[in-house]
Amino acid sequence: MKTDTFAQHITNIRQKLTQAPNEPEELRIFLFGKKQGLFSEAASLLRELSPEEKPAAGQKLQELREEMETLLTEAENTPSKTEWLDPTLPAADRPVGRLHPLSQAINEITDIFEKIGFTRVRYPEVEWDHYAFEALNMPSNHPARDEWETFFMNAPEHSQLGKMVLTPHTSNGQVREMERLNSEPPIRMINIGRTYRRQQDVTHTQMFHQFEGLVVDKNITIQHLKGTIDHFAKEFYGPDSKSRIRPFHFKFTEPSFEIDFSCTICKGTGQLNGETCRFCKSGWHEVGGAGMVHPNVLRAGGIDPEKYTGFAFGWGVERTYALRPGLHLDDIRLLFTADPRFLEQF
């Protein structure tokens, strides 16, 4: 085959383009289909040319391909004549964001305590040893001050306040709040913030949120503490929820207690479907600690323990939230994922 004969074939193929369909997919097959496409038909003619003729023919074939690609691109960018379009219709709804479940929980906790006179505060996450431990009546040999329990910062020590740590609890706000108020009760504080401990499993994360309550005034007793806990349980978990306190030991409270709430799964019975509740096993679940503020802590905040008494409590936001009725959150690490399939439930 001569080059001029090949050129005539290309001209004939260009004429066939006037018969091309309008739909993009049909056009793509018409132009570039492997068996019957026009380009395949033209490319097959190259085999009949001599080596000397192929360069010039290949240039013409490339020009034909570019024309076909332009034609296909225009078809793909042109609305189909058969597709009905009403420009007055509203646009498709876009996904609407919402507060993270932990932010929702923190807002609800804040609202519950503000309604009974507590003031929401927030104190440093990077804290001095003095406020995190020493002022809370925790001696230098206390296990919580071990490097396997606490994150110590690689920073110079303060001559009076000691080492710098990532605060392991929101209790660091107790003495800071006393100092902020110039050691002049009454004090009704709710401190909510991030805290850090070297633990990681299905019920613990190395970073988590706590809320710390502190009340200091004249004649404050355990009855006030128990009443506050009962109020929170009923507001956060429902009117049928109950709370109880069990003797325990914390260095910054005396006496000290562990706080239990009635199980939201088995309704506090310890039984579910005729078997022992696998969630609580007893009808109760533990949420945190509480107690009457130790006299040494009051003294560290400049308050006379002979005139004033107080109570304090501290619970994890994630753990408290995970116990909400109907939630069944068996791994709190899910709260820190960015998976929309999990977060959109809230």
C-alpha cells in the first residue's frame, strides 16, 4: 500500500465521523473500540505499509487520534439531550456537621452543675508537680509520681514548684482555684479538661477528659457530697438512677470514697435475661473517686481547715458517658476515631 492510499483511507474514516453517536459511551466505542472502532480500523492499515512509509502515516494517524479525543471530550462535557434537567430544583443536601460526642457530654455535664451553682473553670494541662501532687498531699514516694504512671516533661525544674508534667487529673485545679479566689470561700468549682496517664486499653486511653468538682464552705458535710452525686446521676442517667459511696483511700481527701452508679443495662438488678449482667455483674458500676477535702490540701490553698470544710470528686468524661443508657460503648478508644460511621450515631 502506498502512502497516498493510506491518506485516502484516513479521509474516508474522517467522513464516517459525521455518523458518530452523541452519547459519550457509545461514541467512545464507535471511535476507540478494539474490534470495530474507527481508530482500530485506521491503525490496522499501518501493517500494510513499508518501513519507509510508516513514519509519515503514523503522523497522520496521530492527528486522527487527537481529533477523535477532542470529539469525545466535547461529548462528555455536553449535557445529554435526552437527560431532563430542572434548574429550579433544590441542590442535594450536604452532610451537616455536629458536635463531637465528647463535646456534647462536656456541655451537658457543665449545664447540670452550673444549674446548682458551680462555676466552670479550666486549668493547665501542662502542670507543675506542686499543683498536680505536692499540694494535694501526695508525698514524693507516692506511686502516682512514678515515671511509669505519669508523663514528665523534658523541661527545667522550677525552684519552688518542682518538675513539669502532663497533668494526670483535673485535681490540679483545686489549689489553683483556692488561690484564684484569694483563699476566700465559698468555692463551687467544676473543672473540665484533658488529662494524661500512661495507660492504654479498651477502658483507658493515655489522653482522656475529666471533670473535677470542688466545694469549700463552712459546715460542708458528706451529706452535701452524696446529695450532689445523687443529683448528677438522676440528671445524666435518668430519674431512676441511684448512687452509692464506698470507703476508699486517696491522699487528697479524708475520708475518701469510690462512687458507684446503678447499672443502666440491667436497671441496677444485676440480672439480665435471667443471667448475671455481663456489664456490671452486680447492679453497680464504679465511675470515680470523691471525698472530703484533706486539711493539708486546704492549707496548701491558704484556707483554714478549722473554719472551713469541703468535698471534691473527679470522674472521667469518657467513662461516665460510655455508661449512658442504650449506648453500649465497649471500647472508649472509638471516641477518638474520625470514622464517620461511628460518629454520625451521635
